[in-house]
Amino acid sequence: MSDETARVTKLEEMLAHQARTIEELSDQLAEQWKVVEQTRAKLDRLTERFLSLEEQSLEAPAITKPPHY
């Protein structure tokens, strides 16, 4: 095998390895994006729940003196 053929073979191997690595990273990124979206949806639900509870607490009757005072 000539030096040039060995060099091309080495470059092809490197390219194949990099392509596989890029594909793996892309898959991991897609999975992480799903986790981010799920977390965002949970945060939105919790925010709505918190605001609802906050509104309910504001509607509580005012504290007044008992009639016997």
C-alpha cells in the first residue's frame, strides 16, 4: 500500500468516526430537547397552579373582631 493510499484510508476512517460521533451527539441533543420541553410544560402547569392558589388566598374574608368585643 502506498503512502497516499494509506493516507486516504486514514482520512476515510477519521471521517467515518466523526460522522458517527455527530450522529450520536444529534441523538443526545434531540433527547435533551424533549426533556427541556417536558420541564417547561411542568413549569407552566406549576405556575398556573401557584397563581390560582394565590388568587384564592386573596379572596379570603377579612379578619374582624368577634362580636363579643
